[in-house]
Amino acid sequence: MRRFIQLLGALLLFLVIVSNVSLNNAYISSYEEASSMLFHTGLTDSSVLYERGTWSSVLPYVRYVKFDGGFAHFNSDGSVTPLLGHAASKEYARIYDVTVEGFRQRFVEVRKVVPEAIPIFELGVIDNVESVNYTQLNTYISGLSSWLGTYNTYGILTLNGEFNFPEDMDGWGYIKNIHGEWINSKVEPSAYVRIMKLAREVLDDGHIKNVLLATHVNLLRNIYTNGKWIEQDWLTEFRGIEEYYKGLSQADVLGFSFYFNSEELDMAWERVRLIRDAVGGEKPILFLEYGNRCWWEPHPICSAEFVNSSYNKLEQYKFVKGISWLLLPKYCGNDTFIAIARNAELWEGK
């Protein structure tokens, strides 16, 4: 009987060990989840909801939906207060709902048009980014994760968008902080590294795999320094980017804004690859805002040729897992949207 009890005890101990190993192996981190990403085409929620006629041929193939704007202040309880922000000038300032519930409601509206939408959440500027703590981030990210689970999908979260600039260059625009003061949108490298490390800890400690941590980086071919604009070498100069590498390394996904013309595509895509290599980790790439230079004078037309050339790059850059288009329709060719639709269908899920 004693021998039987000893054997039974050993068996129970073995089962406990196996169970623990199985549980540990069952957990898939957000980083591992990102490594298996498939390619999708994306749009902004504004394009999906308010430009349906323009994008009607593309909408059946859209999966990523990037929610516009997003300026916020983290409160002590982990909730956020949406703030007034803008891209270029204060008269165009707007407030977007970037609360946990606000994003859910916006997602529900988008899914009426894009049933398989995968949301990309962006807190474009966080006015108290230097003081946000682990508990605040944990509350916010866990809140997103909770409702995403009810829809059986995942989301992508960026903390600060187009935040990176050289030491002597300001950001693209301004927001009103919680005190009503206009502040610059630039984030200092030390602050960015700190908040990204905290977010990484939140995801890993909480075994959260349905929220992927992403970046939203300026590629900065042109920078303003010493009172003038200069061009950086495509493949060797990364001022305003390399200072943030330690923060980028915490992400599951590297996201970029991309606004270049057809003749620049080769160098611009290669610039992205070099940044990815420098950061390390073989991370998937998403173009969170993609288009030609149609936004700026002389407003070149975004053509079907540009679209086709862009998607053709995927043959060489297989780690690119998403192109989310942001275009001015009045500066697009008649066949531009058909070209996007055809390529989106061709590359979907690859």
C-alpha cells in the first residue's frame, strides 16, 4: 500500500508539472501573434464611413481600419480624456473619442460597413506622456483587450503618432493639453522609450495577445535643422528616427507614414527595411498612412501606376503586412481606386 501511495504521489506531481508546462506553452505573446500576421489593405474610419462612394470598389477587400486622430490625457484611474488636436493649423482642430468605450462605439459603426474590420487605435499625442505609469496603461490596454475579446478579433495600438523628430526640430502640429495650453506634438526620445517599455510590460505581464503594440514613425527624408530644410540620404541618414530605436524595439509591429512619389518608391521602401533591420526582431511592417505626395503642392495625381508599383513591392518585401491608404480623392486618377481594389483582392491574406 505504501508503494502504491508513493507511485500515486509521483504520478500526481508529474501531472501538475505537465499541466503547468502546457499552460505556459499555450500562451502566445502579442509578439508571437504579430509574427504570424497576414497581409491586409486598410483605410481610415473617415474614408469607410464618409467616403463610401469614392471607396466603394475597395471596401469589400478592406480589413485594417485606422481610427482618425486621437489626442489624449491619461487620468490617474487609467481612463483618458480626449483633447483638442490638429494636423496642420489650429482652425482645423478636432476632438476624437479615444476612450476605451469611444473606440468600441466607433468600431461598431465601422463593422456595419466592413464586417471583418481589424481596428488600429492611435493615441496621436499624449499630453502627459512623460508621467504615464504602468497602472494607467494596464487599465487602458486591458479595457481594449476586454471588448476586443467579445468580438473575437484583435486590435493594433499606437502610443503617439508621427512623434519622432531630430533634437532641433519641432513636431508637425499642436494640441491643447488638459490645461488648455497649446503644446507641440513632438515626443522626446526618452519619454517615448519609457512609455513603450511600460506598454510592453503590461502586455507581457497580463498575457494580452489580442492587442498588438505598434509604432507610427515619420520616415523623415526631409528635416528642418539650423534654420533650413535639408534632405537626408535615403540609406545612410536617419536623424530623428535612430534616437527612438530603443522604443521601437518594444513594439510588436513597426508602423510608418509613407508619402512618396513613384520615382521614390525603390529608395523609400528600402529605407523602411534598413530601419527594421536596425531595430531588430524581424518585426512585421504596416504602412499606417500610405499615399503619394498628393497632399502637398503641386498635388501630383495618385495614379493606378503608383498603386500597382506599390503592391508589386510586396514580392520583394514580404515582411510588409499592410497598406492603409490615405489619399485626397480629387487628386486621384479615374482608375486609381479600381487598381487598389484589384491589388487588395490579389494580396488579401498573403
